Amino acid sequence: MNPVLIQSWYFFKNNAKEMCAFMLPVFALGMITGVIGVINPQSGVLGILNIIQIIIGPLFTGGLLLYIANISRGDYPPHQEMLKQAMPFWMTIFIVSMLTGLAIGLGFVFMIIPGIWLLLRLFLAPLYVVFQNKTAPDAIASSFRDSKDHLLPFFQILIPFILLGVAFLMMVTGQAPAEGETGGPSFLSTTLVNLATTFAFIFASIVQFRMFTVYIESQRDDEDEEELTEER
């Protein structure tokens, strides 16, 4: 197994309490949305809650990445401070996530291999926004360019996520009522789905951060050292 996955798992295990507490508002909102969906699937409130989830998603994406970076240095800053620091990146992360998600999704719809290839090339795009303050086009272009030399380790790291995602999607769609049948998700299944998606999001963010520091930032540092050596 790739060392990045092993390191990410230990980081998650040792800091799960803090990161889950950070993501608690997102989990709570997901639970409220899910419960209303079970009780009254036609409720107009669901549309409003879904919009709120779309709005705060990029904010918590940036905030969680910043929080992970601080924890890796031994710091545990207040959650509101991380969200405050992530606020300037909100719109850029939203655009990057929308564009990369659309590209990867279309790749999987038309042919599986292009989808996987685009996932490997674009998976780290949001981190260029958070840690290098790049614009959306620059972040996407940098992720596409810098991933070129790391496709094999990226594939080794991300293939478990792809397989688990497919299995999870099949499980969720398998619970949907057939045409003409009544019924929907239960409270238990709603809770389990929200827990699974929250834990998966946290772990994926840790993996993203580790991939970025190991394969992107370390390579950039090595290149800077080589340039300094040549100048001397």
C-alpha cells in the first residue's frame, strides 16, 4: 500500500475527534436535510437546505485543508479562525470544484478510463487555491501539469477511493424504491450515509494534503535547491 495512504490513515485515527468536530455543522445540516427528506420528500425546505449545503461546502473544504495543515504542525486553532481564513478562497474553490467535478464526471459517464485519468490530473486542484492562492484557471492548469510525473503513485493512492465510491453508489441506488413502489430511505440509512460521506470527505482531504506535500511541494523545494546550487 502506498505510504501516503498509511500516513493519512494514522493521521485520521489520531485526530479524528478534532476533525469530526470541525465538520459537525456540515454533518448536522446533512442530517436535517435527510430527516426532512424522509418525513416529507416534497417539502420546499429541502431546496433551501440543498442550496445552503452548496454554499458552505467550498468554505468547509478550504477550512478543513487549513485545519489539517495546522494539525500537522502541532497546532489546533479555533474552528472559526480556519473558516475565516478560508473565506477569501470560497468562490475560487467553488469554481474549481464545479469545473473539475464536471470534467471528471463526464469522463466517467462516457468512458471509465478518461474519468480516472482526469481524476488523477485534477484531484489536487483545490489545494493550489488554498496553499498557493492561485486563480481557478491557474489552479486547474497547475494540477494538470504537476501531476504528469506522478500518475502511477496517484493511481495507487486513489484507486481504493474509486472502488469504494462505486460500491457505495451501488449500495445507495440499490436502496431506492423501484418504479411504482412507495417508500424511501429510513432514518438509519440516512444517518449511515451521512456518517460515511463525512468520514470519507475528511479522509480524502487528508490524503489530498499528504499528496500535495509529498509530491508537489517537496518537488518544488528540490527544484528551488537545485536552482540555488546552480547559481552558486
